[in-house]
Amino acid sequence: MNALYKGLIVSTVLSAVVSYPITKWATKGIELNKNLYGAA
């Protein structure tokens, strides 16, 4: 059972590390609104 949790943690960290640069590249020209409360 312990190996199941280790595999889950490793896969989560690996997917976050791989998807972060792709997300930064895809959203390069998009500026997020700093005032999120004003969006409502």
C-alpha cells in the first residue's frame, strides 16, 4: 500500500514539473487581472 502512495506522489510531481513550462509558454502574452475581486 505504501508503494501506491509513493507512485501517486511521484506521478503528481512529475506531471506538475512537465506541465509548468508548457503552461508558461502557452500563456506568454496573456496578462492576468491582479484585482480578482473586481471581476465579479
